[in-house]
Amino acid sequence: MSTASTEQRIEEALLLVGEVVRKDPADRAAQVVAEQLEYLKEVQRRDGDLRSIPKGRMTIGVIAAREYDTAHPKLAELLYKIDWALDHDG
């Protein structure tokens, strides 16, 4: 079982969502996910963790369920794990 950190998952998800955006630049869901992941990356860099982000503020888990479960399951899995970590680990 992988013990990837949330920071590593954010980086991997950014790479995967970048591929989605390159294939379909009009994919608004992918754009939103990329923006949220970049925000998380910036907060992590600035604060050293993600505790300053209010619970429920990010929508990546909902987007994963609606948009990527079937078409991009690896991306969806990463987004779920990041979302869970935000709600439970801070």
C-alpha cells in the first residue's frame, strides 16, 4: 500500500489533470480542479500544511465523483484521497 503524502498526491494529480486540460482545453471541471490543486500547493508551500483551509471549501471530491470516476479513475482516486485528507488531517 502506498504511503504517499498529500503533497505528493497533489503533484501527481496536477500532472494528470494537466493531461486532461491539454486534451480538452474547454473542460471547465479540469480547469477548476487544476486551480484548486495549485491553490493547495501554494498553501502547503506557504504554511507547511493545509490546516488553514476551512473544511468543505474545496470541491475536488465532488468533481471527481461527477466527472472522473469512469473516464479518469486514477485522477479521481487521487482527488478523493486529497479531499479526505483535507477533511480529516487538516
